[in-house]
Amino acid sequence: MTVDLTTLSSEERAALIKQAQELEQKERTEKREAYEAVKADAVITLVNISKDINEQLTNFKAHAFETMETLGDLLKEYSGRYAEGKGNFKVEYGDYKIEYNKQGKGSYDERSSEAEKYIFDFIESRYQGDEATKEFILSLLERKKGELDPDNIQKLYKYESTFADENFSRACELFRESYQYNHSKDYIRFYERNERGQWKNIVLQFSAI
């Protein structure tokens, strides 16, 4: 209904304006309350779901790493790999694959210098005139940025029983004792083969989905 304001008294106009303001205020209040109700429901629901997922992921992570560590130990025992290895490996079964990557760096403490001296004694006692063999063995002791290469040291271990030498065995023993693995972080990645035979990463990282 249209009201001709010119026909109303000042009191009537004031009352009408007050009524309109009250109606506008009521509408704002209703909209605010509706928004706050939707917000409260959304926040509570999403946070509770995220808490459930977080708990599931936490439990799954612990289970996954425990399982892969056990599998890695069994693989190490089965294959005869040395403890100095990084421990990275992957397993496949049917259309599924899991990769386990250990992030870190291996190094040797001061005992490695003593181990090297035993290697030098071994070389001088057995290969004094064999330059090729001497160079090969010494190449395994080359340092990069002051650090020995664990993969090269592992190659020495393979010859321990072959040489059956006291100096060589003592060197290997000291290398093993001096080895330290400085761990940073481990990763497990899961894959499934798609219909084209390609490995598809099963993404568990929220920002990557």
C-alpha cells in the first residue's frame, strides 16, 4: 500500500519512519542470525571432520611406517644388505606399489681415520707393487667435501672374507663402528596402476588434491 506522506502529520510521519527502521533492523538481525547459524554449523562440522581425518591419518601414518620398517628389515635380512644403506626401497604387488624413502645423510666419525690407516697398512703389505689394485682400493677412500662415501665403503666389506687379512678386517670393523646416519625425514608414497598401465600416485596431501 502506498502512503502519501504529504497527508500525514509530523507525528504520523515520524511513527512511519520509526516503523520502517524497526523493520529494516529486524531484517538485518534475521540475516545476521541466519548467517551465524550457517557459519556455526559449517565451522563445527568441518573442524570435527578434519579432527576425525587427522586422527585417522595419524594412526595410518604410524601403521604405514611401522609396517614398512618391518618389511624393510625383512628385505635387508633376506637380501643381505648392509646397515649403512639408506634404506630406500619399493614394493609392488599386482596393480599396487609403495615407495619408502629415508631422507638423511650418512657420515663417519673420527674412527674412520684410524680405519684408513689399517687399509694403508694392508695395501703396503700385500699390494706394494700392484699400482692398479692400490689405486682401486684407495679410490674407495676418496672424500668429497671431507666425507667418505658410504656406498664405496660398503664395497670394501664385500672383500673382507676374500682378503681374510687382519688389517683389512680391523678397518672394516672400525668403519662400521664409526658410521652414523643423520636422519631428517622419511616418506611413503602409494601408487595404483591405471587402465593404461601407468602408476598413479594416491595423493594424501591436502594441498595437492
